[in-house]
Amino acid sequence: MSEAFYSHARLYDLMFPVSWPAVDFYRTEAIRHGGSVLELGCGTGQKLIPIASDGLACVGLDFSSDMLAEAQRKANERGVAAEWIQGDMRAFDLGRTFDFVFITANSLLHLHEAGDLVSCFQSVRRHLAPGARLVFDVFNPGVRQLAEADGVRRTRESLSFLDPDRGNVSVDIAETYDASAQVTRGTWHFSTDSESDFVVAPLEIRSIFPQELPLLISLGGLRLVERFGDWSSRPFEADSPLQLCLCEPA
């Protein structure tokens, strides 16, 4: 589950600032379904806190206590009420159903085994109220992208950020792709001019190819209703950057 990577919640938010097109999409869907909302892999609440600010009853579940603590701090700072629960999206029982469930920012890809993905979908299915939907997004893997995971450590300029305490932080990543497991195994290095590799953390992310995704969803007791290719709801195509999936009980 890449626990070490997510033990640095504040750095995570600095490196990955809020994606407002994604927030707007999920916010619109949550309001459309109304009632209660559950986010799996909620992280620091980047998307759930804006939804909760609309007055919806929101629950966020995450494996990382550090990310949840930051989510609670941010919610308190904004005067927003939400419930934060530490748990495993592969198998959870919250004893209630929800009108809208979502999993965003590739969080689903921390589940590497097909059985874990199916178990997650089955758990979601048990938590869906009548008429409820699951919506999630994962990246659309491409051959060129996977081939670039050659084990060489490279600086990712697009991920560099300013830390108010440390100054400019550069991010280097060395990745390899395990084709048999469909998992990209990376080591992330965070450095400043005065402090090299002050954080070194592994991150392993699965790829889910477009053809296998509907099958995994169906094995979990759900049905893929629509699949978009970006946040503007364009139809999914081979070169779309992401797979934005809307699902309902089968």
C-alpha cells in the first residue's frame, strides 16, 4: 500500500496541489446523487472537504493515519464537518449505505492483485444505497509510458515544488515496470540544495488496461455505465489520459 510514501502528508499536498477540474466533476456528481458520500482512499481530503462544504454528509476512508490526520486538520481549519476512518478499501464494513461512492487520483491502483480489486468492488457494492453510483478514475496506461520505466533515476521537473520550511524541493524518480504483475515499482527521492534525499520512499502503482476494466468491475457485482476520457466528460478513446468510470450495481 506504499505506506512510507503517504507518511508525508504535507509534502504530498505541496507536490500534488488540488486539481479543480477533478474536484468540480466529483462535486457535481455528489450533489446530483445527494444524501451521503463515501470516498475511498480519501488522502488529505482534497476532494471530500469541498463536497462536505456543500452540506453533504461525508465519510472518508484511508489506509494512512498520517493522511487522515492532515485531512482532519484541514477540515477543522475550514470549519467543515466530515468523518474520517482508517481502513482498507479491499474489505471494509461501515454498517451503512451511501448515495455516492468515489475513488479518485489513481487510489484504486494501490491494489495490485485482481482479487483485491474485485474485493474492493464487492465491498463498495454492499455499501451502495438504491440508485447510488460508484465513480472512480485511473490513468490510461500507454506502451510508451510504461517503456520509460527503465530503472534510471530522473528529475521530474513537473513535480518540483516550494516548501515554505525547506525551500525549493526537487523530485527524482527511478521506476521499473513489472509486466507480469502490471505494476510500476518506483523509488521517489526528495531533495533541496542543502539536503539531498531528505525523503526516499517507494511507490508501487498497478496499471489497469481498458479491456480488463469492465470485467473486474462486473466480477465485483457492478456494471460500467459510462467511461469518459477526461474531466470534461469527453468519450473515452485509446489516447485518453484517464479512465473516468461511472458504475452502478449489476
